Amino acid sequence: MKTITVREFARMYDGLELLTHTNASLQLGDLFDKKGMFNNYLDFSGYNVSYKLGLSPEGAGDLKNRLRMVDAVHGEFAGISIKDEFSVHGDMIIPSVNVNLSGKVEQSRVKYFEIGQIQTKILRDRLRYEIQMLIEDLIDRDRREYRQELRDLYIAEALYYSPDIRIVVEKGTEVDTEAAFGEVYGEMEMGYDSEKNQVFTIKGSGYPFAVDLKKIKHFM
């Protein structure tokens, strides 16, 4: 299995954004804007693309549900494991499992975290084509609405999940597991590696850790 860092994983895929905030309701087709002087942070628009295409409430709800039901697969990521310094931004937070060790464990005692068996949900084939055709229909019907409400937003066309995260803490470190892991998303198990370091494994989180975005005007 090939082992890479989080940033190396992000660089492998154009448009991939590592999420600093996440929740289980994020899904394919969700719309984002990029904020800041250099577009360096994401802002969820509060809408799924289903509700911006001029469909009836019933039609929009059906499309949103079909996007939600896309299965997560291992695919090309089966041979990739992410192993890195404790977090993406140098802090001690992993949003996808609701872990924040800041002030709970000395950072120098945390050796690394590891994500294995990355899964992804991808917007593709007939579902992608259907959305492309609906966007074209909207442009034909109301180009002004398209320009103002949709064109410059970004659509989530892939979501990346980490169903199994390991956090390795140097042996002999006292860890208050309730304070550190009492509110994790998923099930937490504690064990030891061959060097007697503490290994905290979190399984079952349904929260994505990264999203692949495409600007709507380039989605066609």
C-alpha cells in the first residue's frame, strides 16, 4: 500500500479541498462559494444543486435523494494510505471524526495519524449527465437566473471518506480518553503497537474529510 501525506493526496486531484468543517449531511451536488481575498476558504451556500435548477419541489427532492443514495466505493484509493503529522493545518483537529486534541494532549507526544482504505462518492454517468442537461435547460429558460444564482458557485462532484482513522500517541503519555475522544463520530477502540505506543482507532464516521469541487460554468 502506498503511503502519502494529506497534502500530497490533495495535490493528486485538481479541485480537491480538505474540509475544516464537516457533517454527515454533506452530499454530492451541494453548492459552495469560495471566499476571501485569495478564495482560500469554502462557504457552503446552504443549497444542493437540485433546488437551483427550476424543478418542482417534488422533482428537486427526488434528485437530491438520488444524489444522497450514491454508494461510497474504494476504487482507485484501495492502495493509498494517508499518514501524516497530526493534522492538515498543523493543529490537532480532524473534523471528519470530531477529534480536537488541542489542550488535551501535548502535541509533541502525538506521533501521527493515519487514514486507510479511503472511500469516495463520485457524481458520474447518467446522474451527472442529467444535471448537465438540467443546467443547460436553465440557461435556455433564464440565463439571468443562471448567471446570478449558479454560474460562479462550485458543485461537489466527489466526496472522500475516512471510515478508519488511527491516532498514535507516544508510549507513557497520559491521555484522558473521555476528554479527548468522548464526542467522536463513530466507535473508538484503544490498543498498542509493537513499540507500546497508544493507538486510538476510530471507525464508522459518516463524515467526509475532503470534497472535489467543479465550478458550475466548467461543469458542462
